[in-house]
Amino acid sequence: MAKFDTALSAEAWLRHVERWRESGETVAAYCREHGLEVGAMRYQIRRAPAPATTAIRLARVERSARPPVEPPAGAVVIEIGPARIRVERGVDAATLATVLLALGARP
């Protein structure tokens, strides 16, 4: 029978939880690989602080019945269904991709 290590320090458990989150493995697979008890690991996962999330910048959205105006030089207008998006220089590519996916655009 495998010997499991449950007498780790709080810092050691936190490092294991962080490594498990980064690994993409199941809890059972990670525990098997590192000699940890699954129940103890699940307990530590619940106790650990939530992982940091990526901040998403939101853009102001305006609805207007007015006819569209020409975009400024260097800007691009993307139309998806009834939505019309004006993309100007310096736009954050990740934010634009998030908006396009939210509108149902396919890559």
C-alpha cells in the first residue's frame, strides 16, 4: 500500500494546490504522482484562496437609431448581425476577441 504524506505545512499544501491548478491534471492523478491523499488534497483545495483571475476591460456600448458615421482614419468597422463595432488603433486584441466571441463571431 502506498504511503501518503498528510503532515505537510500550510505553505507546502498551498504550493501543491497551485501546482495542481497549473497542471491541468485531475486531483487523483496529481495525488498519485506526488504521493498525496486525495481527500486531504480536496480539503486543501477548498481551503486555498481562489486563483487570481484575468481582468477584462469593458468598453462602453452605445445604441443609436442615427445613421452610422464614417469611422476615423485608421479605424475598422465590424458588423455582426445588428451590432456595429468601431475598432480604433491601439485596441487590446484580447478584449476585442472577447467582444467578438460574445457577439457570436466565429474564428
